[in-house]
Amino acid sequence: MKKIIRFCYLLWVCFTIAYVWIHFTNNYLLLNGYLVTFIVFTALSVLIIIFIKKIQVKTIIVSLLLGIITVSIFFKTYTYPELMILSIGRFYMLLISLIILFPLRIRIPAIIKTIITNIVIFIVLFEIILHFIFLFTGIDILKRKNEIVRIMPGQKMNNVIVNEHGYIGTPPNERTDKSQWCFIGDSFGIGIVDYRFNFIKMIEDSSEKQTVNLSQPGFSPLDYYKQMIKYVHQGKYEKCFIVIFTGNDISEWRFEENNWSYKKSRIYCLISNIVYSIRFRDFANGESDFTETQFIDIECRRALFNEFPDEELWNRFRKVINEMNEYAREMKIELVYILIPDEYTINSDLQNEINRKTGINIDFMLIHNRVLRLLKSLNCIVIDSYPYIYEMNEQGINPYKPFNTHINRDGNYAVYRSVIMRNFLELIDNGTAEKLNKNGTEKK
């Protein structure tokens, strides 16, 4: 039996060596900072092949478990999960083999063994119990973050009732004689304002178009692409608008954790949701926005991406933009990108505070301009709302909600104007735009 296990593992090692090099060569990842990592991976694999007869079966099992735990905690598990588990697992296999063969025996006191065993048993049983509780109740506190941030059907959001599909406004399956435009974004698409003053609703109210808002809180570019595949089909929509918030759509790109990640566990979900509820209790209840300190910390983290970009995230962003463009061409739908800047691009007081706190003289327009250049280089249709938001701020009108990171009524009107001024609409001469402008003005 042991010979069979060793032989199967040997075949698996040979297969993964070939797979890793083919996969990462085809995706150009070996030229993007991973060359040394996979040279080490290959070297460890070769050593396993050489010393396979001297390695005990229990070492194979224990090292694999240690690899899973290590990768889950310390690595970007959405990037290269199973491969890093294999790599780290093989490292542990050699390490444990050397310790076993080493003449110095390490003795662990019985009390320590008992404590560790009981902790492991408690964690496993608690995880199983929470899984059963969630299975039968679906309680929110045990949900993962990407599950809990979605708006739900029947929920009241921005003074409107969320439709049966879980979106604000016109349901995605509603048939009408009007030509339909769909909008896909994150919380900027939903709008943290009364929905009457959301720029998407303004477009619908001041034109002959019907808008379908497919935005969800916390969405990132990969989610936009998934929404396109799910809802945007040939002949259904005249245009599809992708709303990109350049403040965090690249720097804080959300990835679905793989199945090995500890973030999938219900224990982690329980603890993280309790901590989040305590930290942002008032914000979640709608009683207040972030505190000034929380707001500055968030903006500092986002602004630093201008000076310390993660090229891996930029490569992923470019890739998903190409995929959305290709899908839109296949569906014969015009794809338009709307860019919304972060507040730090226009607010000089915020810029000074960020520079003071970080100790760096940051170029606050780097990310926004890089996104704009990238989209234009790919021949995308782009609507940049920055000039209109900047102009509004220069006129003494604050386009952002205080200590919130989102645009207010005025900011939504600025985005609305950016669409209008690109001649995408035939406006109805009903004074809608002027009415919205008056009601949406909030002086500094």
C-alpha cells in the first residue's frame, strides 16, 4: 500500500511540474516576478523524485496539511492557491523528513500535546456546528462578505424598493418599447443618495431611454464582466455602461477566495462580521458616515496606490477590460466606460492631510490618468466625469459626501452632465435637468 501511495505521489509530482510551467509560461507569469518562485518549486519537486523512497507516507500527508494551512493564511490565495499549496507542501515534506532523520529527537511535553489536540478538536467541531446552523437558518452573521453586502429583493434602498432580482430600478427582464441601456457598477452605480438624484435615474428621467441598473455594492471589474455574461445578450440592450470608480476599482479589487482559504470558514465569517459590526455600527445603521480618522485612513490607503502600484492588479484589470470588449463585440452591443474619480483628486485639503500623514508628496492623478490612457489605448469609448466634478468643486459646490468616499447629489449631477455633454442622449425638453440641478445643490 505504501509503495502504491509513493508511486501515485511521484506521478502527481511529475504532472504538476509540467502543468505549472505550461500554465505560467502561457500566461506570461514567469516574466512577471514568479520566475524565482517556480525555479524553487521545480527544485523541490526534483528532490522529492530523488528521495521519494526515503520519505515516509505520513510525512506526505502531514506536509500537505501544513502546506494548505500556510498558503491559506499567508498568501494571496486567489492568485495561485493550489500551486502554492503544492510548493509549500513539498518544502515541508523535505523539512519534516530531515527532522525525522536528524539524530536529535525533539520531545514535546504531554501537556502541550493535549492542549494542541483539544484546540484542534474544538475548532473542527465548532466549524461543523456553524455550518449546520448556516445550512438551516442562512443567518447573515455567518455569511461571507461578498454574500452579505448585496442588496436584497424587497429591501428599501435609497428610498426605493429593490426589485425581485435584487437590483434598484427596472428589473433586467422587463420588456418595453423603449430602447434600454444597462449600467453595471458598484456602490457608485447604486448611489448613496435618494435614487431620484442618482445619475442613472437622471438619465432615464431626462431622455427617451429606459435604464437597467445592474450595480451591486462592493463589485469590482471581474464582477462587472460576470454581470455582462449573465445579463447582457445580443439584441437586449442598445448600450452597456461600465461605471469605474478609479479610487479603488483596481487597488482594492475583490477576488473570490479559493476553497482552501481560511476566509471560507464560518468561524472566520462569524468573527469578522462581529468585528465589522462593532467598528462600523453607526455607519451600518445609517446614523453617520465614517469618522474623520477612518475616512482619512481609507483615503491614505487608496492614494498610496498612486505611488506604489501593484502591476499584477493592473495586468488583471487590462485582461478583464479586453474580455469585456470582446464580449460586447460578440453581442454587437456598444460598450461605454464611465470614470468617476476619488475625492482626493480634487480636494486640496484632503491632499494636504494625506501627504502629511503618509510623509509622501503623492501625485493624486496617476491612477485616474493611467486608467484613462489604458482604455483609450484599447479603443474604448470613455466618458470621464473628472472635468465636471473638478469644475463643480472649483465653483464652491462639494460633489462628495462628507467623510463617506461617495459622491452626493451634486456629484451625481456632474456624472450625469458628463454623459449628456458627450451627446449620448436626445433630451426631452421638459426641464428635468434644470430641476435636478436646483434640488441637488449642496454648498460647502
